[in-house]
Amino acid sequence: MKTTLDLPDELMTEAMQLTKFKTNAQVVILALQEFVKKNKVAGLKAYKDKVDFDVSIHLPL
């Protein structure tokens, strides 16, 4: 998807230096991926101590 964004130059420059990426698109893609991952993890944390997950594995000797 092609999108035009007005991003702060200083923020983009700092992000590119930290990531060593060469394009703005790479930085934005990484930021979006991290945002999605963070929110998925937060959603899973809502189930902490609410799900009884007992797994017993019996392996033959």
C-alpha cells in the first residue's frame, strides 16, 4: 500500500540510526510490526491467572 506520511525528521533520523535501516519504509514497517506485537502480548496478558492450563506429558520409556 502506498501512503504519504508527514513524519518528524528528527524522529525518523534517530530511528534510522538505531536500526541501521536505509529507507523510511523499513523503519515504518518495523514500528508497525512492533506495535502489533506489543498489543497482541498485552491482550494475552489479560488472561494471566484466568486460564487453567495443565499439561501432563507421559512419554514411554
